Amino acid sequence: MKKLLLIGCLALLTITTTWSQTKVDFKRTEDVIYGRKFGTALTLDVVQPANSNGFGIIFVISGGWFSSHDAINPNSYMPFLERGYTIFAVVHGSQPKFQVTEITQDMHRAVRFIRHNAAKYGVDPNHLGVTGGSAGGHLSLTLGTQGEPGKDDAKDPVDRESSAVQAVACFFPPTDFLNYGQPGEDAVGVGILKDFKPAFGPRSETAEERQKLGKEISPIYFVTSNMPPTLIIHGDADKLVPIQQAESFVKRAKEFGTTAKLIVKEGKAHGWKDMNLDMPALADWFDQYLRGLKPKDRVSRRIGFTSKTDSGPFRAYDTVFIAAIQSRWYDLLDKRDLARGHNGAVVLAFRLNHDGRITELKEVKNEVGELEGLICQKAVLEPAPFERWPSDLRRRVGTDYRDLHLTFYFDTN
């Protein structure tokens, strides 16, 4: 069970090559020390795009309240970097050495450090967003609901800063450890989360203390009318963090009159293979609530994929390949105002060669318009060349190319 939670979060944190074909120049500064605890340095990485928009997003590197620098991968941040966001990937103290109550303090310290050094990294200290998955989502909501003002008399100037964030967008977070999946279900290191008992510490030994601790660390009990706009994406087949956790949190937030939204992923469990395709939704949220960009009348869009050869051996490769095209397609669509009523599909046929080159591209069908067709072609050509096929895969399939069809569906109504 513990491995499942870690995998769920790492599916978000290590979307490694999926976005690697997107051409965004960035600078990575590793192991920036934002605090110290019992002689241990607390660090974060700063990933700065060449064309910064002046806003920062905090990525909570956490799965099962375990955090590791090895889980930081700038390529997984491409949907944000390509929009100009500076990323702060924060590593916190991990269980079992540290407990949730201590880990949350690491995150408060990280926000204060980032805000104090905002000018150094070229971001607005008054507009910071936070994201994460699973335990990282829990810590994101903790910051969203419990961001604290700094202490004016603090010796360390960093501690004089606020730890509040201005927008939250996260995946499948625990929100109420005392009503976990159903009313009265205790999960403070017991029940569904028994394998994570070290994260809750000795206070999880008795029912009385679990009730107290559960309320202290559950974001749902700290919702107020001042909570920042919050987006949660959650699978309705999640057995480790039941979707009830997101549903109840969003319901409570709306009762307080705050902006909160839940996107339900039907049939998805605790993490899913194509989570990368949901990352633009988080970026959209930050565009709207950090940058103040008005949501566009977006084209409803999806891509269909067919191959004349067996796709089985290419399943992992195709996930990366299609996501790169989809990312570019979304970006191109967002930069143009398409006329409403242009509904239908564009079908492209092309050859994907073993070295990642695209050849013999042609338009097979276009039900929408010339501009839309050109956008689809650019979405295929601009991320190319794609990743080379692994040599063992090439030998296995016995061919140097694949003939593919992509169908781009448009709905602007």
C-alpha cells in the first residue's frame, strides 16, 4: 500500500520525457538551501525559463510524506515553463524521521524563503502558486488553508515573511483524516493509511490523540473565506485517497464562498499513466488566478491515434510522442481566437521514422478550416524530431518506420 501512494505521487513528479520534446530553454539552480533542521539542510531547486512571466509556482516533492531530490525532473514542469513560470521544486524533511506536523513547517519555511528572495529569482512575491500530488497535494492544501503571516520580531528576516500562497492546483490530496472515505473513518496512521503510521508519529497510538492530531493536520478544518482559488484533480477509482476527500473539501470551500473546483477523472485510481495530459489544466488555473488572465472560450479538443503496425511495443513511446504533439497543439490553439462554429476533425497521415523524424505528412481530411489544418500540421512538425526509438525496440518490431494517423477533434460551441 505504501508503494502505491509513492507511485501515485511520482507519476506526477517524474513525467520525465513526456514533455522533453518541447523546446523551452531554462536554467536550473540545484540544492538551494532554504532552511536547516537538526543539522540537516533543507533544499529546493529553482528552474527558470528563458522567457519568464514573473510568476512562481512551488512544486511540493512528496509521496507518502517522503521527499527526495532525485524526484525532481525539470522536464516534468514543461507545461509551466513554456508559459513562463519559474518553478521552485521543494524537498522537505521525510518520514519516518520527521512527522507530518514537522513537515508542514518545512513547507511554510520554503514559501517564506521564496518570497524573501523573490526579486533574486524574478518573481512576484505577492503571487505564488503551489502544486503537488497525493501527500504533495495535502501539503499544498495545507499552505492554501494555513498560510501564516511572518513574525515581525523574528531574528531571521526570512521568518518575517508570510507563508501564504495565492493559488492552489493539485492531484488527489488527503483532506480529512478523521472522515476518510466515509463519516467517522479514522485514517491517522491506521486503517487505509496504516502503512504510513511513522508519518503520524506516536500520537497515532491512541484514539483520543488521533482525533486531536487528525484535526490539526486536515486542511478541511482550516477552510475560510480567505482561502485562495483551489483546483483538485482526482480519480473516482482511487482507493488510497478516496475521491470523497476532494468532494468534501470542495463542498466546504464553496460553503465559505471561495473559488474551488474538482475535476473528476473517471475510472482513474491513485495516479494514472497519462497524468501529463492533465498538467495544462493546472497551468490554466495558475494563468487565471495568479496572472489574472481571463479564461478563453477554449476549443474543446482531443486527439485520436491509429497505427498501421502493432502499437503494443510502442505504448510507452506513444504516450510521450502524443503528449508532445498535444502540448504543442494546445499552445497553438491558445494563441489564436478561432471562429465559433468550426466543429469537426482534421486527420493527418505521416510516417514516423526510427530517428524521430516526421516525413510524408499529408492532410487526409479537414472538416473545420484551413487555419485549423495548418495548426494541426505545426503541432506535429514543431516538436520533431522526436526521441529515437530504443535499439532493442527497433529490433523487436523489425522496421525502421511506422505509418500513423492522428485525428484532431475540434468543438468550439
